[in-house]
Amino acid sequence: MTRSSDAAAAAFAPPVTDGHLAAPYSLFGEILDWMLAPILFLWPLSIVVTNHVASQIADLPYDGQLATRVAALVRQVEVHGVPTNGSLPRALYDMLRADEHDTVYFQVVDARGELLVGDGDLPAVADRQAATTLALRYRDAVFNGEEVRIAYQLLPAVTGRSALLVQVAETRNKRKQIASRVITGVLLPQFAIIPLAVILVWLGLTRGLAPLNKLQLRIRQRRPDDLSPIGMKNAPDEVRPVIAALNDMMARLADNLEAQQRFIDAAAHQLKTPLTGLKTQTELALRETDHDQLRGYLQRIAGSVDRAAHLTNQLLQLARAEASHDKSRAMEPVDLEALTREVAAHCVPRALARQIDFGFEAAGSAMVIFGVPLLLREMIDNLIDNAIKYTPAGGRVTVRLRTAPTWILEVEDTGIGIAEADRARVFERFYRALGTDVDGSGLGLAIVREIAELHRARIEIEAGPTGRGTLIRLDFDNTTRINRDGPATQNAALHQ
């Protein structure tokens, strides 16, 4: 046996995150929240928009009255001039002041801002550009602690008169009353519409989710052993994928249960045979008085015990390999060459006892993979044990590791070989090719296949290079390997 000169690659532990179960939540409540949230968000926004629109609606008719007052005051100034005594004709004054609900203010000022007639404290025009515009304009302001609406117009300078600014303002009482009526007329129905909308959404969701409740009831009413497909008749399109996934899962579960039942039946049959022989040999030994015959019976009993123990051990190995598919998080960096060398060393006494030339060919470089060490050890041991068992005395068994072009583990023997027609079936549980007189359970290669699939290794069987014996090759997928210069990209499926 040779030893590789290269050291094993440094261990690299893949990151493992602890999963936490998410808090349970209601699909009904989730949909209800997303449907009602926009309504409850838009309702206050609609109140603000409605109030703004109502104010604009209320301004339209009363702005016309302000314009009329400004036009009357402008006509007075242009036709009769500004009264020298600071007072207006009685009829014009009454027209300007007449209002049952609001207080009206007016003024005429010159270009220097000096009051010519009217109320002197009206707010000045803040926008200089607006103050130079000849067209009638409107603005909002606060006067004497009240909100007012102001209409104003600039009169250009003419001969004997400077430019004048005419302003008429009124409080907003009438406008607020109309705006309030508009808002009340719009918002009051919403107080009835929104609760009604909530009730309708609730009823709609209840009806929409009813197929899920029916599906739940149908599943609960099934017998525990009923794995037949769930019918999709009258099922909504959104529920059909769920039913299809459940049917697929139940089909796979049925296949697994059927395979387990076959395995249990076959295992019981396989265990029954050595136990029956053991009982028979024991009964004969109890009646035997000849020491030589008794020794023969005891030897056969020991052989039956060994076979039963070997079968039981292989059944446990197979069960452990199957259970490990759900425990792939236990994978860790494993030096495949060092592990194979160790297992091969333990197999040397078995090979020597059968007078078999046993050899080990190292790869010459580190071969570190992600794997479960215990399972890999069992897989390699089963491969070597199977080769030794089916190789006659004087034969040869070689364990070989190669890294080019891919990472490969080979076990080659010069035994009886496996017919090409049987190569696809030797990995089935309890299957044994006809024409062999070697004791065995038919589980060794089944265990090898289970463990190889867990580690994403492709397994092949072919005749030996000389046409004699058997060569079993394991080709490890690059997603399970760790590169010598650093960690390889590992398939996420190995850790899920």
C-alpha cells in the first residue's frame, strides 16, 4: 500500500444558518388588510381634496359679487374721480357695504400707498408683479383676525391722476357655509358606504376562500391510509396548483410506503432464513452426544449467527443511509483519500485470509469533499467487501483514486464479474445474480447506491480492463468537492 505525498486540504465549514419558524398568520386577514388599507388611507385624503374643491366651488359665485363691487368702485373713480372729502356717494357706499353674512371692506390708494378713500388697514399687495397687472385679480388674506377674500385692480396713471389701486375684501362666512354643505353632502354618504364596503369585502373574501376550506375538510375526512388523488372537479384555477402539488406529494408518499413495505417483507424473509437455520442447528446440537458432531453443529450455528449479524448490520446501514437524506446539514469536509486508505487498511486481513492480492493506488493529491464520514466509510467498506467476497483465492483487488479529469474512486477485482444484463439490477435491495455460491444478502451495493446518491456521486459498473472481473467507479460531482486552492461552489441543495 502507498501513501499520498500531498497533505489533505484545509477544512472548510459551509455557513449554516439556523432556521426559525415564522409566526403563523391568516391568509384571510392578510388579504383583508391589503384591501381595506387603501380605503382607510384614501378616505382622509379624499376629505382634504373634497374640502379644497368645496372651497373653490364656493368662491365662484361670490368672487363674481366681489368683481361687481370692484367694477362699481373703478367706474366711480374713472368717471367722477376720487371724492376730495374721502367719502363716496351714498348709493355706491350702501352697495359696497350691503351683505347679511359677511363684512365688506374697500379702499382706493395711490401709487405711494396713501389712502384716498375707504378702509386704511387692508393688507397691501405682496406680489409686486401682480400689483402692476391691469386685470382684475383675487387673493386670500387675514384682516382683523378673520380670513378675507380680496379682489383688486390697478388703474393706470392718466393726465392729472397717478396710478391707483382699488381693493374690495369680504370675510368668508358665506363661502364657508357653502363649502361645509358640499363637504357634508359628499362625506356623509361615505360614512355609510365605507362600512358597507368592509362588509362586502368580508363576504367576498369568505366566499372566495371557501374552496380552501372545502379542500381542508376533504383532506381531514380522508382515512389515514387513503393516498388516492384529490379530484379537481369544480376547483378554481388558483387552487388547482395546490391540489396538483398535494396529489404529487401523496403519489410519492404512496411509492415510498410501498417501497418500505417491500423492504420490510424482504428483510423479514431474509432474517427468517438464518434464524430458522440457527434454530434447527441448535435443536440438533441439543440432542447430539458425540463431541465431534456437536462441534460441527456449533460451527454451523456460529456461521448462521455471523450471517444474521452481517445482514442486520447491513439493514441498519441501509436505514441510516436513507435517513441521512434529511440530515445532509451534518456534512463536513472529508479527506476522501485518507478515509479510503484507512478503510482499505482494515480490509487487508480479510483479503489475506482469502489469499487475495490487495492493492491501493493513491491519487497523489488531496481529495476533500463535503460528506458524512460515517456513511462514506460504510460505502467504501461495502465496495471493498463485495470485491473480496466475489474474488476467488489467488485473485486481485485494487482500490484506486484518481483526480483527472474528475475525482474518481474505483474498486477493481478479478472475480466472477457481473453479467451486463444484471448490472442495472445489482443495486436493487436483496437482488443477487444467479450462478453464484457466495453467501450474501444482496444489500451491499444497494447501500453503496443510497450513499452515493446522497453525496451526488455517479456510479458505474463495467468489466475489468482485461475483460475479467468487475470495475465499480464512483465519479464525485464538482458541487461536493472542495478545491485545493479554496472552497468550491457547493450546491445549495446539500444544505436544504
